[in-house]
Amino acid sequence: NAGVMQNPRHLVRRRGQEARLRCSPMKGHSHVYWYRQLPEEGLKFMVYLQKENIIDESGMPKERFSAEFPKEGPSILRIQQVVRGDSAAYFCASSPTGGATEAFFGQGTRLTVV
Amino acid sequence: GIQVEQSPPDLILQEGANSTLRCNFSDSVNNLQWFHQNPWGQLINLFYIPSGTKQNGRLSATTVATERYSLLYISSSQTTDSGVYFCAVVPPGANSKLTFGKGITLSVRP
């Protein structure tokens, strides 16, 4: 799972700013997932993407959050106008195919909103 | 949606002791994974085990899919085993998204 690269590892934003979190999947993996770990809560699914497609965004908050996985480059999770409640660890995972395959996680990005 | 319950919620061990961590799930699954979140927050894959038994060094896992539970065994525990252990599942038709349990916090004391 060391192959899933997330950056930055730590991100501090003031309320109202934008946060951009990046994820490069493991080599050969075309399926990317984003999860959020809020303090005192478990890990929750946010969104599932393939190249240039959002497959399932049922876990994404309706406003301010968006995700993309372009044809070239990393997947981006974007949070606009951040609020203190967005402070969390955001994890990206990748798998070679969809379905019941093993997912591998990155080291996470810890977002702190001040 | 599917429910994932892990027990016990907390576990304290003396170094060298053995332990069993349990994961119960409320429906059939296509995927089950065990993870270790170390004190630095990293999520480390332990096992991909939708059914059967696997071993990796001091760790082993068994999933009995028909009875909807999985067990993670840690033998001869070490202080580096400390952290949170998560079980996560994917039910059929769930588009590969993992549903996590709340985790088991393990502290191994020297």
C-alpha cells in the first residue's frame, strides 16, 4: 500500500479557503476511492472514481465537495470554503479493478481548518 | 446498509500475549479486509479475506462467510502491534465501497 501516494500529508487552511488533496493510485490501478475519518468516528466512504468518471458519489456532502480523476494526473478531492467541521483525515485507496478486489490505502492527508 | 461490529472495543495486552479480534457483519459480503492503523495514522493492509484462512507471520485471519464473522489472531504480541484494527466489508452490489467497523484499539505494554 506504500504505492498509493497522497499529498500533502498535512494541510492547514483558514475557514473559507479551498483545500485540494491529491492522490496518485498504485501503478496499474484505475479505480480510486476517497474516505474520510472524522475525530471519534470511523472511516466513511465518500466517492469512487475511474479515469474521467465518477462511479459513486453517494458519500459526498452535497455542497462544497467535489472530486475528479482526470485522464492524466492524480485524483483530486476539492473542498471549497472549508469550515472547522471539515477537519479530518482524508484517505485515498486504489484497486486494479472494481468489484470485490483488494483496496490499498495511501498515508492520508490530515486537514486542519483554523 | 450493512452493519459491521467489532469486538472488543479496547484491548490491553502484555507483550508476548496472544489475542483474538472479532468482526461480525449483518449481510453477505464479496470482500472483507483487515487493516491496522498505526499510531502515526497510516492504514496498513493486513488481510484480504472474504472467506477461508490466511496467515502472515504472527498474524492470521479466518472468515466464515456463511456465519458472517471474521477473526484476526495476533500471537506473541509486540509493542509495535499497538494501534487500531479495522475490519471493512463490501456487500454484493456495493460498487466496491468499503464499510468499516468502528475499530478495536489495541495497546501492547512492554
